[in-house]
Amino acid sequence: MANVIDITGLPPERVTFAPSPLAELGAALHALSEPGHHPGLHGWVTSTAAGLKTDLADRLSEADFLWRSSRSDILLPARPGATLAEELDAMDAIDDERFVAAAFEITCTGRYGLPTPSPLVDPDERARVREMAAARGPRQAAFTDRMLTDPDGLRVWLRRLFEDCEDAFFGDVWRRVGIQLAADARHKTDLLRHKGLAETLAATSAALSLEEAQDGGGVRIVVDKLASGRTTAFASAADPGVTFIPTSFGWPHLLFIHAPGWRPVLQYPVAGPELPAPAALELVRHRLEALGHPMRMQLCRTLARGAHTTGELATIFGITPPEVSRHIAVLKKAGLIRTRRRGRYVLHQLDLQVVARLGSDFLEGVLR
């Protein structure tokens, strides 16, 4: 998919790797509200949710549209601070129009990536936001009305909510994971300095790559995600660059902030030995398409039970050897079967490990 950040002419020092307490809190809140996305965090989610006081749990439910389906840009600072309080101070400094527009851009406008007026000043945008919020239920509708009628009061309420999260559970979380995230950011910074951006992106995520146009047309970071987005490292005239934020709660998500006028931000999961490398979305698509043909499904059923030659398959299914070869070529190109030679015979067999991972690869791809 076309997810790109044009970085042509950007000095290397403008590419920043840094941990963010606010971004990690957002990732933790997302895991609490959507535990199905994060089966590896089941134990933490269960114990943390059970320990929440009723008042805090209710308030989190009121505001969860800011982090449930995706993450509002206000929770992913372009210039991470050392502490949550420092980042909340920076969030408080955002003017009301920009803050409210950012809060609603994911769930209430449907126009992310396009310049839109603030619902605080534009009646049509305000009506659209209210209509979309109402479709998501009374809690979000009530929260939306509060933000539109009393943005200052709502922002004070939201800051207090985040501070209470820090007292209740996130302070312990950050003490545990902050050191790891800082170490990862330092490692990526050193890698960038000594090995360059291409190698650094590859070490950050298999879903990130660097493309340089052969005709000198520019340099861009490519983000392998189903959703499309396009921005430039100079989107924020006051602060050009790209910010990378590591997270220990994020997998399988790779968040890409590319709203107009905002410095691009990518939040990436810190790699671990227990995490599989993400499959390229194009490869997942090829594999699903290869399995979409009924004859290839039948061939896979037979090849899952053992190795067969082209002639054997032609006899079993009553089709010609060239037809079998064409189907086998599609499956082989998709990486779904393995072949080996035994004397003058070529044997084909389904790669069970690859097929077993296909469902997980698809799910990781749509959640990325």
C-alpha cells in the first residue's frame, strides 16, 4: 500500500528515536480496551483491569474512543518528554482548535490525512462530528458534546484521567519498561549514526524500508500497512523531521501519524524473540489469492498429506499435467509448497508451517 514519508533533503539529525511515557500510556490503554488485539498481554490486562477502581474504570470507558480503534495523534508526541507530566504540559500547550480536531480525526470525521476545519469554528464540521459520535453510542456522544461546548474543562478532566492512570498502574509499568525502551532508542540512534537510515529502518521493523528514486526524484520511508497515508518530513514547518517511538505494548500495531501540519510519527513495537517477524502484506495477499481457486484448494488437501508428483496429481484429479503444473506454479510462487527431487521425479508438498501462520499473518497485517 502507499504509505510514505517523503524525506528528500532532510538532515539525518532530524530523524529522532525516543521513548514517550504518554505514547506508552496510550498503548497500554489500547491493550486494556482491546485485549483481543494483544493475546500476549492477557495476564497483564486481566490483573490491571481487575485492580482498577470503579471510578477510574468508568472514566476510561468514557474517553476510550481516543485509543480503542486507533490512537489519537495527541497521544503520540512528536517531541517526547522525559516524564508523563512533561508531555502532558506540552499537550496542554496545544491550542483548542488543533487539539479538538486531533481528538476527533480518527473516529469522528472519516477524513484523516485531509485538511479539515476545526469543529469548534466550523458548523458543518461540528454537525458531522456530532452525527458520527452519536452513531458510536451515548458515551461517545456525551464526551463529544463536552469537548465541543467546554474544551478547556474537558482537557483538564482528561489530564487528570491520565495522572490517575499513572498513580493507579502506569507508574509501575513505566518504571518496568521505560529502561528497555530508552535502551532501544539509543541503539537505533547509534545504528542511524554509524550504519545509515536504510539499515536502521530494517532493524526497527520489517514493515519499514527506504526507497530512493533512480531518477533522483527523492527519498522516502515506506510503511507497509493496509491503510494508505502520505506525508512529508516537512509537514510541520516549525519542526521538520520524523519521530520514531518504541513501545513494549504495541505489537502487532505499527502506528503512523501523518495528519496535515503534524510532524510524522511512527510508533513501533520493540522486537523480542517471542515476536514473529511481520509478513509483507503483498505476500499475504498473494497467498490468499493462490488459495482462492477451488482446484488449488483440492491440491493443497492432497499435498498436506504427503508429497506427490505432477503426474500423480493429474491422475488423482482427472486433469492434464500442464494444468497441474500451472496450479503448482501459483502455489509455489506464493511460498505455500516445497519441492524436492527424487531421482527423475519432482515431488511437491504443502509447507504446513507457512500455511499454519497464514491466519496469524493476515490478522497481524490488518491490525498493523
